[in-house]
Amino acid sequence: MNKWDKEPVKTYFKKQEFQCRCCGREEMDLDFVFRLALARAEANAPFIINSGWRCVVHNREVGGTVDSSHKIGYAADIRVLDPNLRFRVIRALILAGFNRIGVRKDFIHVDADPDKPQNVIWMY
């Protein structure tokens, strides 16, 4: 059984949502995706994934940082346009154990990169 066949992951996400838009590869961390599914259940709202795993080429094309957590399967950008939904998503991410969250007007970046500072929320 692969990570996409496990509950609650298979209930809320498809592998394709996390594939690189450039090359189609997907190398998401299992624990990250599992916790993201728990957050999705808690928020009780769809998580539209703008960006999941990225290859080096795609990361460069979209202006990602050299040490982007997307490149190692520890990050996702969730499309959020509504302020009420933004609150629900951030709350759910924190309850699911995420402690690295970036907020922009149109998306929320979440990552679980163990090699970066923890317990941070930043604005873009």
C-alpha cells in the first residue's frame, strides 16, 4: 500500500495534486501528507494545492528559494482567498502539528522542514 491509499490521505487528496507542474514527479514526505490530511479534516473545507513537490527547474521558474522545502517533499501551498477560511486553515494546520506557516493574500504555505527554524509564521 502506498501513501496515497491510506486514510485519511485518500479521502482528501490525490497524488496528482502534489506533482511537479514541470516534470510530473511527486516525492512528498508521507508524514507531511498525512498531517496535511488531518488538517484538511479539521478545517472541514477543501484544500486546493497550488504547489506541492517541485523539481529544481520548476522551483527556479517560480522563484522558489534555493533551499525550498518543496524540493524535498516537506511543503505545500494551499490556495486561500477568503479571510474566514484563512483562519480555519491556519488553525487546523497548527492543530495538526505544523509550526512553519507562511501567509500571503492568496495562499498559505505550510512546511515541516526539520532543518529550518520552528514555531514561525511569516508574511509574504
